[in-house]
Amino acid sequence: MIKEFFKRYTIFPANYKITVGIIFPILLLIIISLMILFAANPNSFQLNSFFGKQSVWFGVSIVAFLIVQSIKPHFFYENAYILYGFLILAIISTYLFESVGGSSRWIKLGAIQFQPSEIGKMIVVFALAKFLTDLRNLSSVYKTITLSFILTGIPALLVFKQPDLGTALVYIFATIPMLIWRGYKLSNLFVVFGPFISIIAASNIIFFSIWMGFVVFVLYYTRPKLINAIGVFISNIIFGTITTLIWNSLYPHQKNRILIFLDPTKDPMGAGYQIIQSKTAIGSGGLFGVGLGNGTQTQLRFLPVRNSDFIISVIGEEFGLLGISAILICFGIIIYWMINYAQITRNQFGSLSIIGFSSIIFFHTLVNMGMAVGLFPVTGLPLPFISYGGTFLLSMFLIIGITQNFINNNFR
């Protein structure tokens, strides 16, 4: 049985052709990450340091990147729902282990901690890509869009309860570009997704009024049937009225993050401290930065979480605007080439998967950098290939490895 499995799903010899436009920027980001982790922490030569652990995980990730090159692309399509089922069980099983910092996100196997929700980002993309690929036509528009959000919403809800709002949002966000890539119009997505925006907008009467005006404009521009337009308008009103219920269902730390996002000075020495120090670090870097290892916010430990969620603040202080711009250019190149290859990949499952993967990288980058300067609430989303985190780095390399696999084996 094992022999048949390897015969059916593995490639020997594997095709290790490298797409320079994707791999080279990633290596630059890894180098920047290791430089920052080395300079920002004492005893960096020790294996149990942030630099040492990340270096080990980088080696593991490279091995994983190479291994997935030997797997036939059909494996991911044929077993997408099976992997999805394992993901649900893995996320549920995290509640059987002792929580860390009030969160039940990890499966512990001896000295190794594993966060299944990180790998889950990739699996959710596979499940949705298979679902959209198997559609014979796009006639049942709203049914398909709703089922797509249910498919990604189930693991997102389980992850949210861990609690991990940031990762849950990644699951949901990846759905939108994949649906657009499959051929659904933005107006179709608006009908399904609009009411959820109403929930957020209803937190402020002015924002809600502006949003409802936009809803009316979209309905006028798209000109749906009168009964459908009335239904859309009423559903947005109804969803807007349940904002209080949604707010009450949030965990205290999630409420606090939103309040601090609106006004960091409300608790400058508490929950708002991180955002204030992050802005200070980025602002003090200026155009060219103060130099590697010379950042006062970093070296004097004024900036918490400097190795993971707010590592971009360290880069901003020590390398300045030019350093941050270089990182943005690297991510822009990566996403550009992923979308470019999604266009020429002949297999729809592979094309949709690459779009989903690029959406994950884009969302992580957007939110991480946004929360560092106060544009978004703190959600705990790390910066791809740069932030410290073993499982996260591994999941990113698996995403890139599978993307490279689809590119090299442009399967029908």
C-alpha cells in the first residue's frame, strides 16, 4: 500500500527548477530577518536564542521546501478534503493541551510545539480551490459564494475560539481573491460580504451612515431586481443592529486591542504601550536609520515583541524608510510573480491555489505593517519570512514550495 502511494503521488527525480523572481526576494527577507534577530538579542550564538532557533527552523523549512517538490500536484487536489478533515481535528485537539498565555493554539510533542492553524492556511486554500475547481458552471452564484465562506468559516471560527483572531481573518480573506479569480463579480461578493462590513461600520453612526450610502450607490449602479435590492439593503440594516452582540462575544483582550487602536493614549503604559513605542521606533529611524544594532528602542528593550509581531519597527528604526521600502519591494516582486504564474498555470486548481497563497502573504504583510504604525488593530499577525516563529516560517516555505511545484509541473 505504501509502495503504491509513493508510486502514485511522488516524482522521481524531482524537478528542482527555481523561479528566481520568487525565491531571490525571499532569501533577501530571510537574511534581513536573521540579521535583526542576531543584533537585537544577547547570546545570539547559542542554539536556544531567537537567532539560533530561527536558523534551525530555516534549515527545516528548506528541507520541507525540497520535499514538496517531489510530490505530484494531483496529490493536493485529490486529498484536499481529507487534509481539511485532519485540520479540523488538529485544531480541536489543541484544547487537549495546556494553554500558553491564555491561548490553546499548540500541539505539544515533547519539546516540540506545533501550531496547526498555521499549516491550516494552506489546507483551507486547497479545500476551497478544489470546491471551486469542481464547479461545472457559475450559475448558482450566491449559493456558491455562501458555501465557500462556510467552508473557510468553519476552521476560522474554531481558530477564533482559541483565541486567534488574526489567523481566522486570514482564512476568510483568502476566500475573496479566489472567488474573483474563479470568475465571480465584485457585485456578487458584495451581496454576501457586505452585511459583515455593516457589523463593523455600525460601531459608529457616522461610519454606518456613510456605509449605507455606499450600499445604495452600489445597488443603483449594479441595478439588480427590486426584490433583491430590498433584500440586500434590509440584510445590511439587520446585521448592523447586531454589532452589540458581536462586541459582547469578543474576548476582553480583543476588545482592548480595538479600543487601543482607536486611541493608544488611553492606556499609554499598558495596552497602548506597544503601538506608541512602535511608532517612536519607526519615526526615529528617519530615511536611512540609525544602523544595525544601534536602535535605542530595540537595544534598551523599550519595544516589546520586537522579534515577532513588531519586528518591522526594529527594521524601521535601524534601516529607516529605505529599509522598509526594500522589504515592500521584495514582497511586491514575490506577489507579482505568483499572480503572473497563476495566470499561465494550465490547471485551475493550481491557479486558484497560487492566488490563495499570494493572498495570504499579502494579507499578512498589509496587516502586520499596518498595525505597527497604528493603521490596524494589533491582531498578532507576523511578517512573512521575517518575524520569529518556527511553525509560521515552515508554513510560508511550504506555501512557496508548493507554488514552485505547480509552476515546475504545469499540470493539466
